Amino acid sequence: MAAQAQEDTLNSGRPEEERVTVWQATWVPVIALGPADDTSGLYPDAATGFLGRWSRYNEAPGEECDTLVTYLEEMADMLESPTLAARDKPRLIGGTLVWLSSIDPMREDRWQPLTD
């Protein structure tokens, strides 16, 4: 919110189409790549009920049209049937659950299936 307060000050001198939003009070961060990751992730917007994507690197927000419930149900389905996973692939590395999109490609050979 501090970053948004700075942007609000700068936005006061900008035309409407050039105003920047970095965070809103209705966004609640719930998903990141790791426990200490504060660079990007997903948030449900309490105003709309839909998920949004945040990034400190100004990456494009993406097309998240899910609600948090829909997203979590899809994640549970992927864990129950990893071979049918459409969005991402869950596996284990050293007994830790990881998703393909979050690992170094050099570590892919260490992947283990979720079930034997």
C-alpha cells in the first residue's frame, strides 16, 4: 500500500490513461512461488471475487478469470490426477511438492511422480 500511496501522488499529475495502480486495498495476496517470494503471485480481489496476478517486475497481469475456489479446486484435481494437469504439472523433488513452472529446468531430472 505504501507503493500505491507513492503512485497516487504521481498519478495526481498524470492523465487518466497514464495512471498506475500497483496495489489496491481489496487485493489479498494468497499464492506465490514460494514462502519467501514477494515478487509475484495471485490475489483474490474482494471487490470482484476474481483472481488477479501481481508482479514487482511489471509483468502483464494475464487472464485470470477464476475465483479462488475455482482455482483451488483445479489445483486439487491436478494433485489427484497429475497426468491430466492442464495448467501446471505437480511432482516431487526431495519429498517437496513443486510445480513445473516454478523449478529450474536443470532440476527436472530430479522429479518424482506424486504416486508410485
